[in-house]
Amino acid sequence: IVHSKFTSALTITSQIYYRGVCSLSTYFYEAFRINVSRSDHYTVTSNSSFQTYGYLYEHAFYSFDPSRNQIAMNHGGCSDGGFMIRHFLRTNITYILIVTTVESNKVGSFIIMA
């Protein structure tokens, strides 16, 4: 059952971050704040014409330290270019979903479903 559906796009004006200390490539991303009204297992998926990564963070996302606060991730692999993250989310906790791309400097539209 899809409770929420959101369409967005990564563009050349989107926020960027660097995946690793040795990587000089830039990756566009968009951040989504998630708050739930009931503690339960939730599934977040994406659909796009390009391969996307999904990262889930608890409390905050720090683009200069992307492993900090990370609690789940999925590196695409779905035939539709999307990712799927299933995780137990609690009330009164702010979660941040980061949507980014497999390829550096990639832009395009995507759909998020939860």
C-alpha cells in the first residue's frame, strides 16, 4: 500500500556531496525529512530512469560526513533504477532520506513512494 508518493528531480542546482575522502566526483542529492505517526516497519522505494541510491539517517545528515547517523541504505539494483529501504521507524524521531545517483554528475527526475 502506498501512503505517500512524491515526484522530484536532481538538477545541476541540487545540493552536492562527495562520497569519500579519495573521491573528487560530485553527486547531486535531495534530502527528505520523514516523521512517522506510529512506530512500525516502513518501506521507502524509488523509481527513476537512472540508478539511484537511497540512504536513511537518524536525526540529521551531514554532507561532509555521510556515514554519520546512517542507519540504512540501498544502492539501487532494481530493474526500474530504484532503491528499496525497509526499516523500523519510531515516533518522535526525525529521519532523513537522501536520494542520490550511482553515477557522478547525473541529473533527472524520480519518484519516492512510502
